[in-house]
Amino acid sequence: MPVQKLKQFLDENKVKYVTISHSPAFTAQQIAASAHVSGKDLAKTVMVKVDGHVAMAVLSATHQINFDRLKDAVGAKKVELAGEEEFKQLFPQCEVGAMPPFGNLYEMEVYMDRRLAEDEDIAFNAGSHTELIKMHCADYKHLVKPRVLEFSPH
């Protein structure tokens, strides 16, 4: 999804947001530093496989997924990191690793870590390694309807 399509979706839903352009960055911490956004408020999208189905796990850039905790929270038999080859074709207009956390637009489940869900604002990649979108977390949750679970270490 190119950033324009995402912005159109947000505009159609009358959601307020800002775009933040930054120099190319590829890790969540590099992005946060480059865009001058708190790592706590930067949402990273991690592609996972839940019982063989690709899904998005969305959590703060400062946290990591506890796969056992996610598996228990969703009631799955197996949860693992998805390989790039397993998901890159699902996002043909996005740079790999820069998918926005809008699994609802790709007909896939979205799991959001409870800690991130409690933030007032979130920022996330907008399909490229040079642009973020920042918006109210409540608006994000309203549009995406993620399953809010605890799956990062305390």
C-alpha cells in the first residue's frame, strides 16, 4: 500500500494524522532516532505465522515479542516469525520491513501489545523506510480493531 492509499483511507475515515519524513532508516531504533520520535511511541510491525497463517504483531519499538506468551494469548499451537519470502508478496507496493500495521486492509489478523495500546499516540512506517505516520492510538484501534494482548516481556 503506497502511502497515498493509506492517507486516503485515513482521510476517508476523518482521522487526524501527521506524516514525518526522515532519512532512510531500517531498524526501529534507527527510525525513532531519525524521525525524532520516542522509541516507546514507535510501533513496529512484526510478521508472524500463527498456526501457519500470516498475521501482524504490533508492538513498541523498544520491546520484543515473547512468542510463548503470544501463542498462549491467541490460543495457538504454534507461533513463529514469518520469513520475508512468506509475506513480501502480500505487500507489493511497500518496502520490505516498512509495512504499515493495518492488517485489516490486507485481510489478516492484527495483534497489538497491551503496552503500546495504552499510549496516547503511535507512529509507524507508512510503506517506506523514509516516512512515518503519527496518529492517536484510539483512532488506530478504532480503524484496525486489533486484538490487544500481552506478548512483550514486562
